[in-house]
Amino acid sequence: MFGALLGTLQRFVAEDEQLSSSEAFTRRSDSLRRAELKAQEESERLRQREREERAEKRRRDLSLRARIAAKAEEKQLELLFIHWTEHQSKLSKFLRTTAEPPIYYIPANFTEEMQKVLDDQQKDFEEWKKNRREELTKYQKDLTEWHLTNVEAEIERWNNRRNAAKLAVSEGTEKGSEEAAIGEGPQQHIEKVQDEEDEVEEDFMADDDILGVDQKDQEGDREARGVVEYGTADDDAHVR
């Protein structure tokens, strides 16, 4: 009986070896490998499209927030300009002493010389207003361009941080990957690495602030390009 059982097992082994070497088995194995490869390529294509959509969404969000920030700052500067123009307009209607601090006054009776001083002051005010208007218009135009340029810089920083984190994950999983692949199977190991990379993507999308631009960098850039300022009542607006 044992001999019969052993013979049966040997026959099964022989048949299995014959089947493995058959053309049909080879074709079926090739088909399975091609199907698995195609599935992996499709999975990677979908993952890449998702990453691109995330990056594009971030770019749109940053651009929108940048334009809103620029418009808000433009409005603040416009209100400041209106306020200071009204102030200077009122002062131009007064005579002032030459001694410091100046005293503004309106005499009871005007001489021709006093009237000429007032007329000159009014002309100076109109020239001041025109120059400040031109400076402010140029500055407001530069604001939007600066904010949008800052968007590109922030996106580049964000991509660099994301790539560095993904590289760290890849290097961490690469150590001992051969043993892991043997224990889990190649496909399971690939999926594990992909899941860890996806977690990195999700963490950056969830935790990273859309306008996470270093405020010190902003201030330095703004000082470099110049800021419209308005001084005391006796000072003209100027651009540093």
C-alpha cells in the first residue's frame, strides 16, 4: 500500500513538471505577468494624475489667496492716500511760520504777498498729489506681481520639502527591502512602499499651511522693493 501511494505521488510530480514545461502553461504565465505589469502601470498612472491634481489645486489656492492679499493691501494704501491727501489739502490753505515747530494760521487780512504764498502752496500740493498718485499706482501694480512671484517660490519650497520627506521614506524602506520583499512578496512590498508615500502626500496636504511663507522673508523682500510711506504733517510721502 505504501508503495502504491509513493508511486501515485511520483506520478503527480511528473505530471506537474510536464505541465509546467508545457506551452499552454508558459503562455498563461506570460499573460498573468503582462496583466500584473499593466495593472501596476495603470495604478502608477492614476497615482501620478492624483499628485498632479493636488499640485494644481494648491497652485490655484495659493494664487487666489495671493490676489486677495494684494487687493486688500492695495485698498489699505488707497485709503491711506485719500486720508493723507485730505490732510495735506487742508494744510495748503493755511500760512505757516518759518520757525520750528511750525504754526499754521489764517490772517484776518491778506496781503498780496500772503495770497501769493497760498497760491504757491496750492500748486505745490497739486504737484505733490500727482507724484504720490503715480508712485502709489506703480506700487499697487507691483504688489500683485510680487505676491504671485511669491506663490511660485512657496510652491517650489513645498515641493522640495515633500520630495525630501518621500526620499526619507524610500531610503527607510529600502534598508532590508530584499528580506521584506521575500517575506511579503514583491507586489505586497511595492504596495506597502506606495502606501507610505501616499501618507507623506496626505500629511503635507493636511498640515502644510497654504500661505506658509516665512514672514521674515516677506519683510526683507518688501523692504528691498520699496514701500510707500507717509511721514508727519510736514513731510512729503516718499518711496524708500
